[in-house]
Amino acid sequence: MKRIQIIEDDTAIRTELTTLLQTNGYLPVEDGPCDLILMDVNLPGESGYTLCRKLRQVSNTPVIFLTARDTPEDELLAFGVGGDDFIRKPYNSAVLLARIARILKTTAGETLTAKGLTLDLPGMRVVFDGTSAELTKNEARILRCLMQKDVCTREELIEDLWTNGMYIDSNTLYVNIGRLREKLSSIGADNLIRTVRGVGYRL
């Protein structure tokens, strides 16, 4: 049973979410290890954005922001601090459950191999010729896409990384690609990511 932590200061909403999750086969928890976090933005003390930014320093647990904030800037900031999805209140229960299922499926245990690389998604690590490197969540997702398709367009990568590429500057993608290339080079997989001019990237 998947464990989902609810970080929400509104008692009524927290109770509603708890019932929804229990009814659909999830285990709501208040703390401890979990498979996904539902997080409000407007919290007493530190905001949800600050909490997510701190979480990303130690964990890749998926975070869905569930908030009454509704501007493009709020959504951009949510993804910028490491959020995996952004859902506005009042939320639709069926849509929320579908988003939860999608993210949990994406982050489920999976190992991919291609071009001599082995990607351990649960461990957020890539191995080449016996040497490994730790990856961030975004780097792992980019590499996952590249290992599964012949060519990944920039649009596909942005959509896969941040759900809604409409508010994301493509320079952010270039930075992540650059870091991933450096990590692959550090384990001997030099020049493995090739730029397909005007389209995207391929292995």
C-alpha cells in the first residue's frame, strides 16, 4: 500500500483528503517515509515552497502542490523548487487521483539499459562500465526519456519534467542536459548525449 503524506493546515481539507486516499487504497500518513507528498503552499511558518526546496536537498519523494494560488508565477515557482505537479483548489477528486497514480507509476521501481548505460531509477543512479554517478530527479527523468526513445524533442523533455512546459524557460532544460553530460563524462560515458539540431537530443 502506497504511503502518502498530507501537509495541509486546513483541518477540513486534510480530513477530506485522508478519506479520499483511504477509499482509493492509499495509506495517509503524517510523517515518516512515504511514496508521495500532497503539500499546500500557504502554511503557518515556512511556506510549502520552502519546505519542498529543503526536501529536495535530501530526498526525491514526489511532491504535488495542492493550493488555492492560481497564477502562472505560482505554478512556475512550484516546479522551480522541485515540485512534480501543481493542482489548484478547489480540486477535482478524480483528476487528483489520476495525477497521483501517474506520478507513482512514473517513480515506481524501474531499471533501464541502453548504450552501455544502466539507469537505476529508484536509486537515482546511472552505471557505466562498473562506475556509477548519482543523479538528481530531473537528470534521471531526462536520461530515462533518452534511453526509451530514438530522439527526444525539447518539448517532450520539458513536458516530462515539469508537466506543463508552457511556463518553463528552455534554458532550464539546457542546464540540466549540461549537468547530465558532465556526470556521464565523469564515469567514462563521454559524448553520449547528442544534440539533434532544431529537434532535441538522442543517445
